[in-house]
Amino acid sequence: MSLLKDKIVLVTAAAGTGIGSATARRCIQEGATVVISDRHARRLGETADRLAAETGQKPLGVVCDVTNQEQVDAMIAATVAAHGRLDVLVNNAGLGGTADLVDMTDKQWHTVLDVTLTGTMRCMRAALPQMYAQKSGTIVNNSSVLGWRAQKGQAHYAAAKAGVNALTRCTAMEAADHGVRINAVAPSLAMHPFLHKVTTPALLAELEAREAFGRAATPEEIANVIVFLASSMSSYMTGEVLSVSSQHA
């Protein structure tokens, strides 16, 4: 439908086959010129090649660790240098894990918060001056229903995602004065290969059983909602956290 025709879109943590790469693909399909980033250089290159084969457009790939502000700044600068502007930023970088709070180390806590919450903040802080100068732009942050729902072993991840929700709402009020919109998408469960690596089959089966449809979402189903929030179809939405979930109430 050309929802993002002629837009310059940057998607973080886009290597592999998860929500990030699915979002990059959908943005290209909707007419955008896409830049992808990830901290894994080899996987980033492989993803760019795969997207080129699938869509006919090879995205610029920028290696970036969102815990490093210099690399984040360089990522934004590389996008603007290549394409002259930045219309959409999709903050997809996040890190989870499972640990009860009584067993959790400071390192586990800080690592998850640094990537998932502070990393999102760093990317927004770097991108907003460019968007303010343009007097336009859209940011979509990847959150989670765990930002307001409870699950054992997820205190650090849930706290980080609750922080992303608050960060989204507060910064949206600041950005509105400059013609910039900021929203978040909050999936319940999206199935992709990395999730299988960090989650036991028993827990995945339990989580899928909680969903009204009896299955997890695909990355593409989350990407569709991200595209909606990035496009003018959501032009009156800012500071919102949109749940993409079929969980029972």
C-alpha cells in the first residue's frame, strides 16, 4: 500500500530472523529505504543479503552496540550521510533472560537494563535532534506486555520494558512540539529462532497455551503493527503503547 513511500527507516537489532528483520522487510515492501543495524557484523551482512534477495533492495548495514553511545551516534550519522534524513527509527534492540530476583546478580540486572531500556534511550537521544531539525519523524519502540503483566523470573526484563513504556510516553510529549511522534508496540509472544535458544520448550508451550489463539505471533504480525505506527495511518497517535497480544485478560 506504499505506506512508507520515500521514507528513510532505521531498524536496530535487525540481524537474524526475528522482529527486526521482519520489520525491515515490511518497510521495504511499503516503499521505504531501509538501514539496518546490529552488533553482530556477520549476521548483519547476511541479513542485508537476504533482504536484497527477497525484496530487491539491499539495506545499508551499520554495526552498532546500543550500549555504546559513540556507536549509536555513528549509526545515526551514517544513516543521514547516506540518505540525507531520518524519517523513522524502530528501536528493536532488547535483551532478556530468566532469573528469580533472589538469585539475580547486579550484572544480570544491569545488562538487561542497559540494552533494553538505556539502549532505547540512547538511540532516541541521538535521533531526535535530526528529527527536530526536519520538524518531522516517527519513533517506534519495541516494548512488551511484561511492562504491565507479571511473570516469574522476569523482574529485570519487565522493569526494563515498563521503563520503555514510560520513556515513550514522556518523550512523546516533548517531541510533539517538534512534529515528531513516538509510540511503542508491546508484543506478548512472538516466535523466532532466538527465543528457542533462551527459553525452555516447556515454558514456550506454557506461554503459547495462554494465548487465545493457542499459538505465538509470527515476527511478521508484529512488524505489521510497527509499520502502522510508523506510517501516517497512525498520524494522531503519540505516547501510546499498543499491545499486540492474544493473551487472556
